[in-house]
Amino acid sequence: MVNKDQFVDSLVSYTQQHKAKHWEGTFGTFLREVLPAAPTALARTSHQYLWDMIRWHGSQRSDEGEHITRYDLFANDLFGMDEALERVANYFKAASEGSEVGRRLLLLLGPPSGGKSSLVTLLKRGLEEYSLTDEGAMYAIKGSPIHENPLLLIPQSKRAEFRDTYGVNIDGELSPYTRAMLEEEYEGDFTQVPVERVFISEAGRVGVGTYAPHDPTTADIADLVGSVDLSKVAEYGDEGNPRAWSWSGAVYAANRGMLEMIEILKVKREFLYLLLTLTQEKNIKVSRFPLIHMDETIVAHTNLAEFRKFLQEKENEALLDRMVIIQVPYTLRYPDEARIYQKLTSSTPTFKEVHLDPHALKLAAVFAVLTRLKPSERADLDLTKKVRLHAGEDVEGVSRSEVEKIRNENPDEGMDGVSPRFVVNTLAGAISRSENKSLTSLDVLIAIKDAIDSDARMDIKEKKAWVDLLVTTRKDFYNHWVKEDVHKALFVSFEQEAQDLLDKYLDEVEAVLDNRKVQDPITGEEREADERFLRGVEEKISISDAGKHSFRQEVVRKAMGAYKRGDKFTLGSHARLREAVEQYLFQERRDVLRLVTSSARPDDETQKKVSAVENRLVSDYGYDAHSAREALNYVTTLLSQE
């Protein structure tokens, strides 16, 4: 735990650093002291600023064959969305380079609870943090209600000379408010206009604006662009005076940063046209004033139902043409889905008080992914295999080169199905009903079934389909996982025994492929390769006699690849061989397990063995006493049925 005094000291330090970063002076001083050090950075557009912010947080290029860049800004909060996040980053990259993409509104399209709002929130928080750094320093005309770039003070007639001097362009015009201030308070002497460093803040309405729709019949466009401030009309004597205008709209707050439009397709069409004109032309028009230059990135989001309704209206074609639409689907990778649940539940007191067995969240995640998948065009590829493919696991009969094609069969996969919110709410309900302060994987499946049965929004056919998927989840995933845990717990040193068996298999395979004998490590005598042992391992994963040669060659290739990289060939190096080795070891202990768990009244010796297995499940595999006993009972039942 962090020392309390250290935390207070860090807050004091933060305040002092923040205070030290403030700067204020005239525009003339700004030109002499601030601009020469970073003219390009100080002339950045909103898209350039956002792209620099994303890069400033850092990124990593995947070396797993996916060729995806993962951005650190999103890494700790958004899981299983790498493709969508890369497309979002690419939008900002292209827009920052001055392409036409910068004249398009960014629309995030996805199902409810799919991460759209979280993505935008991370962009906003990223902007706030970046503006506190030296690299993200932003300056504005003091007193400007829209925090205008001070470079806009430079007259049009001097901008070509400015470009020749500093190598950057200045685009845009002063707002009517600042122009009036310049003329009336500084008599046109722009060098005397005060400039200050500003820090992006959603709460402070600097550089970030947010608009959420309400009743379309009462929605007022003034929420975006303001209106006449009657309290100031008497002071300035004219409704047409820009200082008698309320500059409180979300569009003004977002200038030089980002405007978030929540559920954008629910707003009136006049709102949309204003926003799209702002994106396309970087101007807005309000009554009484000439065009007002605004430079901001508009990021909007909506759900699939609203988007489909929007598509059906022919007059919206022109609007669609001026949007960049990026789909943000639910993740189809169950490990990432489980991480979402972990994140959503980790800070909740209810979840902290209850133990979840090691497969509870993964199992719920598998079910959720199953509801999001569509049947494959391939007859030999069921939904279970698709789940494993999306998770990056090896599937028999599917080569790595085919995986991408299979993933692209149904572009809309992930756009519907169970939402993370549905699962987390179900888990919370199950926890509240738990008397043991312990939730097993089967408890989770039962809770999800009850939630499906009681959901009034679903029809009978859909309910039956989802319950069938729960059965698939239990049979094809949980049964395998829990048996593996219990089997491993029977071994005093499972990992070492499995690695020894793997090494033995590799030695025997290399001898067969090289057509040489194997030297016994104890006697030193040479003997023929143990074909019976090799087939005993391979048959555990249904490798046919005709296919054994190609399988063995593949294993040796992977082993040689690991050797060349300086790595050890381990159980994790080949997923299918790992499964074969584990099954081979488990088969040897199956009779022991039946003996240990089948006795209704175990004697002292048997009870000791049962307790030892339970204790290892608790100490090594993430169970508690209750869930370990339940897992042991469940595996006993499975074995009795085999």
C-alpha cells in the first residue's frame, strides 16, 4: 500500500509543477520568447494535436503475425478491440497529414456496452494529460471564449511572410468576439493582446466539448452554438454585438480539441448539417455574425439500430458521404472478454468479498463470444472451433493461412449478441445470492441461464438458442478445463513430468525422422525409436497413422525455430502437442482419480489423497476450499459417465 504521506507529497508536487507550467504575456512577447522554440507544434490543427497525443502515449507493433499496432493510450482499459483502435488511430494519422479524411466526421458504430464511450473518454483524458506536458503545450488568446490560437492575430497580409520565416501555415480567422476585443480594447494593436498557456479540461470547458441528445422536439441548437445573452444586451446595447452572445455551446468548448457527440443520429437533421459543415469547412454560421472559424475534431458514436434507421432515409446519403464510419464490435476473443469482466468487477466491493473460481469469468466470456458468432461456410468448422480460432488457439484441420479468411467470412460478427454489461449484471446477481462467498463456474452458467429465462426482451427461439450455447460452453470448454485442473492436482510436479514427457517425445520423433536409433540415457544402449509410445501420445489428439509424418515434421520445425531463437521448446510452444502430452499423463492417473473420489466413505488414506488434491487446487490453481470440492465432485461425475 502506498504511504499516505508520499501520496500527499505527490499531490503537492503535482500542484507545483502544474503551477510552474503556466505562462502569460503579450502576443509580442509570445512571438519572441515562445514561438521560436516550437513553431510547428504551436500551429498544429486539432487532428495533428490528437495524433501527436496518441503517439506521445506510446505504441507497440505486434510481432505475432497480426501486423497490428497497439496504442498504450488504450492498452489498460480496452481489450479485444485492437483492429478497431488501429483504424481510429489511422483516421487521426491521415487527418493530421492534411488529407481529405480531416474533413470527415468520425462516427464510431457498435453495439451497446461495446466500448465506444470508453474509447472517447480515453481520448479526452489523454488530451488533458498531454496538454500538461512540454510537448503538448497549448497557448490561447486570453479572454477568448473559444480559446483561439494566438497565431490567428497575425493579419492575412503578413501570413506569407510568417510562413517563409517559420515554415508553417496559419489557417483561419479571428472570431467576432476577439476581433471586437482587439479593436475596442487594444485599438488594433495585436502585439499587445494578452496570451496565456491553457490546459485542456472537459470540466473547465477547454478543448473538450460533449453533447448528449435529449427529446428531439425540445432540443435547441443553442446547446451547440449558443444564443443571445439577454443579460448583456443592455450592457452592450445591441443583440448583434458578439459580446452580447452566450458562447457556452459545446462547439465552442471543443475548439482546438475534440467534440464528443453521444448518440449522434438521434439529433435533429439541422444539428447534423451544422456539424458536418463544421467538419468540412471548419466554419459555423450563427445569426448576426459572419462565419466563425472553428478547428475541432468531431468524434460521434451511435448504435446499430439507430444507424440502420438512418440508412433507410434517402436524404441522408449526403451526410453519410461526409463521415468516416468505424465499426467497434464486441470482442470475439474470450480471454479479452474475460479481462473486460475483470476490469468492470475489480473495484466493486461486492466482487471483492466473493471468490470466483479460476474459470468463472473465462466461461462467461466463452458464452458471450458464442452468441456473437455466425455459422461458418465450412461444414467442418463449428462455433466451438471458431471461438478457439479467434482466441489464437490451434484448431485441427485449419492452417494459419486460413484463419484470416475465416474471420472475414462474416464482417458483422460481434455487432450483436450478449453485452459485457449483461454478463456483469448477471454475475453481480449470482454473487448477491451466494451463501458460501464463493462462485463456481457452474454457478455462473446457472445464473446466466436464469437471466436468459427471465429476460422479457427475448423471444422463445432466441432463448432456446442461447441456452443451447450454454450447454456447448460447459461441454466443450469447462469440462476440459476442470478435468485438466484436477488431473494436474494429482501430480506432485505436473509441469516437470509433462516437460520430461515432451522432451522424450521430441527425442523419439527426431530419431524416426533421421532414421537413427535412440540411446538409452541410463544404460547407454542403443535401441529403435519407440513407435508405440509416439502413437500413444499422438492418438490422444486424433492424429491418424497417415497424418503422423506431417505432424511430426511440424513439431520438429517448431522445435528448431525455438532453438534458433535461443528459446527452450516447452509445453507452450505447440498447443496441440501440449494437449496430447497432458492427455497421455492424465490417462495414467485416471484410475487413481476414480479410486480417490469414488468412495462414499473414504478411509483415512483415501481421504488424505482427496485432501491433497483439494489443497493443490487451492494453492496452485486458483480455487478456494468450496470451489475445489465442487470441481472434484464434478470431475468424478464426468469420469463415471465415460
